[in-house]
Amino acid sequence: MDEFYSSLPFSPTGAQRRCIAEAIDDMYSGREMSRLLQGDVGSGKTLVAAALIWFCHKNGYSSAFMAPTEILAQQHFETLNGFLSPFGIKTGLLTGSMTAKEKRAVKQGLLNGDYDLIIGTHALFSADVEYKNLGLIITDEQHRFGVNQRTALINKGSNPHVLVMSATPIPRTLALILYGDLDVSIIDEMPPGRQKVDTFAVDESYRQRLNNFILKLTGEGRQVFVVCPMVEENDELPVKLKSAEEHAKELSALFPNLKTACVHGKMKPADKEKIMASFAKGDIDILVATTVIEVGVDVPNAALMIVENAERFGLSQLHQLRGRVGRGPYKSYCVLVSDSDNEDTRARLSIMHKTNDGFKISEEDLRLRGPGDFFGSRQHGLPQTHIADLGADTVILHRAQAAADALLEKDPELRRPENQALKARIERLFRDSSDSFN
């Protein structure tokens, strides 16, 4: 890897080098790699991906990189192209919003072997997309894709290596259940210079001070994220809940000299992309959004994240949102606004103030909310346990995983008579929940 490392304008962390080495060992092992790369927001997972794509290219293979949103795909395209273009590696982009003509050109290029790396969304596993010598598949934000979607892309190659990445730090106990079939690499070290984001939990009595703080930071040339739990006003929900559209209007009226915009999941992808691009360029001062900006938006000039009705979000989600700021050289802040007087809620939000360690936060999130709601909405594939405490019964989980490994060692196809009931149960599980099961 010396040639790749020496091309970089910085030195990778020890954790990044270790994760790259673990993946390369897999690729050399004679069997296909199946590995999960976990790393906190800003830990440098994309560099690990770039190194493995480069390595595959040196060995004569192409790679595919799948992201859950177009915004994220576009960002990865720019970042990876920056790492890889000096080596003459040709990178392409394929997303749903491209014109039919653009898609045809990219698909033809893939078939011809013109691209060494293709980055895209779900479009990558469309029936009419064919690859030449596909050796590596990387999936970003792993938990957003069901097993059917991953399998559709994997089937485009001939036993390609697979790396799945997650910026949602998953407690080891939950990772055992969700990803028992994957080896796990963890980037547990942050690149030097990555700053701590100061976090505060406040109530409505701080609103005027918060507005003054917005004016102060924007006056210094910085930009602000404001996240709301809803897209629009809803008569069925409590009046106190902030909606992105209404709050954007309020802020526009409050700060007439600042440019305020709103982005949410119900907008057309093209409109959303346009606003995000405008914010990234610095043309918008305040971006009001729903959690559509939870992953993928990289705006180094953004120095303040305000989360309205913070009690409505899980800790891991709040941690992801906080990771949208502090990505540049400027001192950054996260303010969690909640009027909830529930003691458990206050204690939960205070955890965000105490630590920036995503893994500690995820352990606490799992303990408080249970595994079903860990990712914000229920994962159908997660086992509904009635007795086990997934946050505490780690020993039992390890024993269960060891038992599963031992069974597969003896009877990998589950053909023995004593394993037929187990095989039928597994097939039913995948059949009933394959669209969402990870």
C-alpha cells in the first residue's frame, strides 16, 4: 500500500491502516471478503474505501460503491475521485435523477469497462446494469439497505468482495445480532485536528440567546443547520412540535438579512439537491431541515447545529446530526432544544453534553430504547425477544454466536435431519422480512 499512502496529503491514522490491512488480508485469503467497517462520524471511513478500491484496481478489478441518497452519492463521487484520479482511476456516477441519455452512456461505459469505479444509489442494481470484472462492492450506511437490495448488487459480480460501512456506531452486542455473518473492523481513532463539538441541552427560555448566537456566528461568516422533527404542521400532533416549513418561515421573518431555506424528504430529489448544493456553496445562511441531512452532507463552513424538539430523536440520531458540524476549521456547537420536563428525557439529552464518543452514546441508546427502535424506526428483521436483555446479556449472545459458528462448521448447508426445523425457521424469517432484514 506504500504507493497509495505516499500519494496522500496527510498520514492515515493507525486505525485506518489497521482496517485496510484487515480487509486486504480477507481479499488474499482465497474466499470473498464480507466485512463491516464501523467508524464514528468523521473517523475517515471514505479513505479506507478509497484504499481498497485502489487495491482492487491494481489487481485488475473494478469496484461499485452504493450510497442511500443522491446527495451522499454525489459527495462520495467528489471525495473518492479526489483520492483516486491521480492514479488514472476512472470514476463514474449513476443515480435515479440522471436523464435517460446520461444513464445509457454510463451503463454502456460500465459494460465496456470504461469505469474502474462506479458510485451510485439503488440504480446500481437495476436489471439493465451490467459490470465488467466487478471485484469489490462497498455499501455505505449499511442499515438503510435490505438484504434483497444488497444481494441484487452482489449478484452483478462473480463472488465479489463486500465491504459494508456504517457511521452509526453500533454496540458490539447489537452488531453480533445484526451482522453475525460479517467480520467487523472498527475505526476507533479520530484523525488529528478533528474537533470536539460543544453540545448544550436548553429549553425555550434560551430562545432569545440562541437567536443572538445565530446572528453572531452568521456575522462571522458561518452557516447554521436547524433540524425539526416534522415536515409540515399536523393537527393530530402536539402544537409545540416544530415543523420544518413553518419554522423556516419564522426564521426568515426573524432574520430578514439572512438567506434561509428549507429541505425535507417530501421534496423532489432535484429540488432537494439544488438547495443542498446552494448551502454547500455558502449561498444560504440557515438551512432548516428534517433528518434528511442526517448523513452525507459535508459543509465545512457550518458551525452550529440546532435540533428542535430534541426529545423526539434517539441519541444515535442526535449524534449523527451533531456530526454535520465541526467538519471544518471553525469552532462548532450543537444546541438541543427541548421543553420536556420528563426526568428520563433530560438525563438522556445530558449524555450528549457529556460525551462525543458515538460508541458510548450507542450503548446508552440501546440500553434506554431497546434494539427495535435503535435506528429511529423499527427494523423488521430484528428479533423480538421476550426475555433476553440485548444490552446486558452479552455473554449469552457470544455463546449463541459460537454455537452458530460450530453448527455451520459441521453442517454448512443444514442438511442433517436434526437441523431441518432450524433451516425451515431461517428460510421463513428471510422470506417474511427480506425487504428490510439486514
